[in-house]
Amino acid sequence: MQGFLALGLGVGITGLGVVMVRAVRERRRTIGILRALGFRARTVQRSFLGESTFIALEGIVLGSLLGVLTTWLMYSNSAAFEGLEGGFPVEWTSICGLAAATFAASLLATIGPARRAAAIRPALAVRVTE
């Protein structure tokens, strides 16, 4: 199960990185216009990091809640767990540690695209080449 969890997290983090690379490419002209209007490179970088932070936190919270819910449903409805006494054990320290590591890895995956977005030159991005 941990192997599937690691594979799923790897795919999710890679997917977030790909989404951010595409977002920078698709918004190149918009970023150039913002930069021409006076937005600083740091502001553009922070906006992309903020967007990826929101997406990562949303995925981490939903994944954690659905994982705990699925495990509880298996625990309460499976015949294999009928003889066990006590409540449903949840290892919050493991979940929080894994969530923090996933958040850090997702930020590392999106720092590159955010820096590339901040490095876009306004004159080159706004120029029409068609």
C-alpha cells in the first residue's frame, strides 16, 4: 500500500509541475502585459507560487480526508476486523509528516516555472509575431 501511495504522490507532484509549466506558457502574453504595467518580477513569481500552493494544499487535504474515510469504512465494514476491540486508530503524526513532505516537494516542483514566469521580459512577451 505504501508503494501505491508513493507512486500516487509522485504522479500528483509531477502533474502539478506540468500544470505550472503549461500555465506559464499559456499566460506568457498576460505576464508580459502585467510586467509592462509595472508589476515586479517578484510579484509574478509569488502569484504563481501562491496558485500552486493553493492547488497543492487542496489536493493534500482532500487526499488525506478521503484516505482516512476510506480506511475507516474498510475498518468498520470488513469481516477481517470484527474481532478487534477498541476504536479506529489514526496515525496523525504519519499523516501530518507525509502531508508536509508532499507540500515541500510540490513547492520544489513549481519553483522553476515560477522563476521562468518572473524572468519573462515585457517587450518580448507583448511583441506580436504573427
